[in-house]
Amino acid sequence: MTGKRDSLKGEVGKRVAQIREALDLSQTQLAHLLDDVTPSKLNNWERGRDLFPIAYALDFQRLLKEQFGIWVSLDWLYSGRPDEAVSFLLQGKRGIARCSTPPKT
């Protein structure tokens, strides 16, 4: 079980870093935009030392939507399942990703 958890921590951290880098933000800049996050804590998440907690993932999701107009699903963040908006963002087509809206509940 520990191996799967460690793998999940690493994969989630990579996806957080991919989004941050696609937005041209430093770890310090993103940490300051998130509530109660230090650059060191963000670094630990991105490197897979700690799992990105769901409360922070929700804050990250809200920040991306409100500040950048980008919807990133938690499903993609935690599972890596394909997400069209994220694919466009990571391909450098941020304007298209901005058109993405959250799913209706």
C-alpha cells in the first residue's frame, strides 16, 4: 500500500507543478496565492514528499478558476484521467482552456 501512496503523491505533485509552470508561476508566487501555503510546503507536494491534501486541492481549483479562468478537475489532478482544458493549457493554448467551464452538478 505504501508504494501506491508514494506513487500517488509523486503523480499528483507532478500535475500541480505542470499547471504552475504552464501559468509561468514560481513556487513562491503560487504559494502566496493559496491560503496558508509556504513555498516549502508547495515544494514538498510537487516533489511527492507529501500528498496534496484535498482541502488545498479545492483551494487550488478555486484559485485557477477565479484568477486564471481555468477549470481543472480534481479527477485529473488525483487520477491523471484526460481532461480537455488541462490538455490545452499544458500544450500552451491557455486561451482555449479559459473557455472551459466546470461540469454542471
